[in-house]
Amino acid sequence: MLENNFTKQLVLIGGGHANVQVLKKLCMNRIKGLHTVLISESYEATYSGMTPGYIHKDFSKEEISIDLQRLCFNAGATFIKDKVVKIETNNQKLELQNFYSINYDLLSINTGSISNSKKISLENSSKCFFVKPISVLVKNLGKIDQIIKNKKNKIVIIGGGVASYELAFSLVKRYEEPLKITILGKKILGEKNLNQKTKNKLRAIAKNLGIKEYLGEVVSISETNLTLKNGEKIDCNFSLLSTGANIDMWLLESNLNKDESGFIAVDKYLLSTNYKNIFVTGDACSIENNIRAKSGVMAVRQGEILKENIFLKITGKKLIKFRPQKNWLYLIGTYKNYALLNYFFLSFHGRWCWKLKVWIDKNFINKFKFTENQNMTKKNFELENSKDNKMYCQGCGSKVSKSTLVNYIKKIDNNVDLRDSSIINNNSSKILQTIDHIKLFSSLNPFDFGKISYLHSQNDILAAGGVVKSLSVSLGIPFSRNFIEKFYLEYFMEGIKSEANKDECLISSGHSYQSRESGITLTLNGEIKSNSSKNSAREGDLIYLSKPLGTGYLLAAYFNNSEMLSSNDFEKIIKSLMKGNLFAVNSARSSGCHTMTDISGYGLSSHLIDICHSSDLSSRLIINKNILINSNLDLLKIFQSTGFENNYKSTSKYIEISEKHPLKNILYDPQTNGPMLMAIERKNKEKFENYFSDKFDNKPILIGRFVNKSKKIIYVDE
């Protein structure tokens, strides 16, 4: 009997301080029947509490970031890197900027806020950086560094709140050059929860650091100055906008109830006041009759209730009320590892306050760091009214529902009569055909996986000298219903189509079924465009790769929660997986190449050995770090894909390589949509490299040459 049949879809929008707590709870608790999707514009979430410390270089980028893709993997959720642009509450549907729309049964919005610039005119030449969302400020630090490096040190921070002071202190500590910082706002330190002692200390610290204060309201910003409402101008090289919060346009335009300030109105359970299947938390919301200042502290506190209420909601239990604090602890970083503590009438400034702040912040963010432990014990819960205990059929009894399939076909095709097969016109008497099956990577966007599946299969046709003309597809999607079944079918197919359309490839037939193991099977048919065979390599031919290797062991490391891989590293892996080989192949063909093969599941050694055997040659390789997607050799040494051992056993006897060679394991690493291996005549070396570089801005990777047949097939030099 299947343990998990998806019947409800929970969609989380934004990786804010509240939604990440929901995912963390899902890491330790499983709800049978629940399918979860996180939509975020970035692979990582920046923790605002530690950002000032990052700016003044006390913390690394990794220390202040939550890896959302890895969090989703451990939570059993699907991660989609995109932006929501519209919500249709009546249809329970979200329109995305880049991908297909997504439906939800239950929705949690935790997108944070953006700096409010409604009343300020920004000229195109103005150098104005928004402080909210905090992740945007972090990304812009490099630009700010360059401005300061050019001796342009007049800075105005617009907004007179605590955040402006903490930011000013961080900038002073970050740069060796003296800065001329002005904090400008309609009010200075107007937060109600700050006691007078704290306000006095903040202003005294600012004064000692040469930071000026100025009362005023900015109406416009140009390249060289700010203009105030009273007509006064203030010179500046750049400004930082740390004013009050605002919400994204798609939320403003939604029919979710708003308060008088324009924020989403929620009740005491953090549910929208007019849609009881939508939770809203953090800066984007205001609680009825309990208006509080926008802050990261409030978002964290709401997350503690949100994670419980989502579980209670979908399991049909009574929800918990959120009771917002009237006052909370402020810990404001100042300088030289000092911080200022404010709580009710208490106010302290010292190193111990900084240590307390660091302890609290790290205690929070470390909840979302994972050691190399993939199999965490989970508690099991069931959806409300879950009575689904039936045995699921296999074979044709497991097919996707006809309504889901027909609705999708009608959107993309003119096959209104639902023919059982298609006519394919082929100009050649010979056709190429290949078949591949790939299982879905956990937590990966199914659209991206569809692209990867096509490109992986396309490689076999390209290596044989062909171009893809048609395909047949079989989709295995999770046992599911309604929105979830539709989600997987559409995303798989749209991903495949995004690449197939580039080849003008006809999708001639298909099959879809529900299964315990999701995946895609593709049968590609191609026409021969050039002569290509594995027996055409010649002595002296150079051996090139079209792109680096390493997807096998790197994915193994990432999904085993290795701390040696960050979200940025994962993004590089995904980019490599989604990089096709078509142009590289055309570059090789135009340079006289008639021998090539794709590096796939059997690894570099096996595919190179095939060419050597067929061409009656050996090969001599010189390999270094430029052959790898990730240059950290410890990863290559420690982690192995499940196919590594079989590859090693079947090919190592044909290879002469030092046991101490640091890249030895890459020879046996299985690849998904790996590089193309191409044999290029030495006389065509410059032509091939120039042709290739014109497209990719980098050269193909030269790894060796073919030599006379010898005792071993592959020789790897030190």
C-alpha cells in the first residue's frame, strides 16, 4: 500500500523568517497526503538579524543565509525559484513570472516588505540602494564597495529609525576610508519601544563616529544630491533608503483585505480576514486590533505560531491565537563588537550585549543548518478527513486522470480528436532513436527536471551525428489528485517543451501514470546530419569536453547535507545540468569532428574506453581542477554517487593512474546531462576553440589526446 497519496497542496510564498519555520517543522513531521511547494526569488534567505554583522565582516555570507533548496529537500517539499506576479483567490491560483501557474489548497505568504519610495522621485542617474528586502542590500554591497573605493564617501541614509543607525555603524566599521554619513528622516528614533536612555546612547555613539542627524523629508534623489520638501538640497554620492515598509504590487492589487496602511489584514490566527485558506505573516501583514511595528523579531514570533497553525488547519484541529508582544528585546550592534541592549526601561552598552546578540542570532539560524544526516526521524500525521486506505493499481490502472490529461493537451495541441498515434514525416531513410529514463531529483523544480531530461536524452542523438525530430514521452508522477497531479504533469511537460521547441521537435506520443517513483522516460527520434562514429578517432587527435564534470558526486554531497556545499554551489550544479551540448556539437562538426560521445551514467572512463576500443587506440590524459564544476577536491574524495562503484569495477582495470592522483574519482563519476567528449584533429585546434569561444566566452576543456594502442586504454599523467 502506498504510504503517501498527495491530495492537498500547501504553497509557501517567500522564504521569510516565518515560512522557514514551517519547512523546518516539516523536516521532523510528515503529514500524509500533503504536497508542499516553496516559491522564492532566491535559493537562499538572508537572516536580517545578522546582516549588520555581515556588512562589517564579522559573519560570512553562508553564516547569515538559509539554504532554501536544501531546506526543501529535508522537508520533502518542492522548491521553485521564481516570483509571484498575481493571485487569483477565487481560482486558488498563483501566476508566476517565469513558470506555469500553480494552484493551492492552503497558502502561506511571507514575502517580507520593500522600502517605501512612493513619495520620492528617483532619477535614473541616482545611486539609491533599497535596504528592504535585506537580501537586495546584501547583493548590492559590491556596488557600494566600488563607490567607496572611488573616494566617493558622502552617504545619506534616509529614515531615522534604529535600522538606519545600525546600518550606519556597520558601514563605518566596514571601510577603512573615513565616511561622511548623514541619517535623515521626518522623525529621529521614533520607535515607541525605545527608552530615552537608549536613544541618548545611540545618538552619542553616532556623534562619536562622525555620523550626523538631520530632520527632513526627501522628495527627490539625483546623481549628486537629495532634495527635501522645503527645497533644501543635500550633497551625496549615494543614498540608502531605510524608510517605512511597503508590499509587492501583486499583493497590493489582490482582493485580500487591507488595513488603512495598505498591508494585508489578518486575524488573531494569522489568516486573511476574507480568505480562510491564506495565512499572511511578517512585514506584509497587519493584525486586526493589534498593530505593531514591522520587524524581524515579530516575523520570527509569528513563525512560531504559523508552523503550528498550518499543521492544525490541515489536520482539522483548533488553531492557536497569536498574541503579539507590546515590547521586545532590542540588541543593536554598534562598533568593535559592542551592542546596545534595550528592554522596557533597561539600557546597557557593552561587549556582553554583542555576545548575547550573536548567541541569539546563531541559535535561530542554526536551526536551519543540516549536518550530513539525510534520514531524520519523522512523526506522521494525516490530513483532515483522510480516509484513503485503498490499494493503488499498477499498470494501466495507475494512469493519470483523463480530465487532467485532456485539459493539458487542449492547451498545447490541436489534437482535438485525441488520436492514438501521430504521423511523422521523415526526409531520411535512416533514423536515429534513443531512450532514457531519469528519476526526479528530490525537491527539484519539475520544470527544470523536464529540461534536464530532454537535454540528457538529446545528447545521444547529437553524438550519433543527428538532430532531434520527434519524441515520445512517458511521465511517472506521484500518486496524487487535483492540483498536485496537474502541477507535475504541466511542469514536466512544459520543461520538456521548452527545449524540444528549440529543435522544432514534434511530440508525437505520450503516456502518463502515477507511481511511487516520479520520473521521465523519453524516446527521441532523429535524422542524421553528419557522419559520426566511435571508430573514427585517429592517433594525435585531441580530446575535448564541452563543459565540466561532477554532477554525480556533487548532488550526492548536497543531498547528504554536506556543509562544504552552499546554495550558490547548488545553483552552479543546476546551471550545468541545464546547459545543453547542441552548440558545442555544431562547433565540433564545423571543425571536422566525426567522433564524439556524451558522458552520462557510466562516467568519463567508460565512454572514452568505448571510443578507444572502437578506434583501436589508447589515450593519454592530463586532468586538473578545470575539469570540475566545483574545485573543492575534498568533495570529490569524500562523496560518491550510487553508480560510482559499478563504474569503477567495470573500467579501472583499463586505466593507469596514480592512487594518489587527487582527481582519480572523477573518471568514474556518473553524469546526468554531462559534457560531450569530442575528438578534434590537431590542425583544427585553433578553429574549434575560436568557434566555441565565440558562443560561450570560454574555451572547451582540453583533457588529452589519442595515442597508439598500448597495454592500458587510458593513461593519466601526474
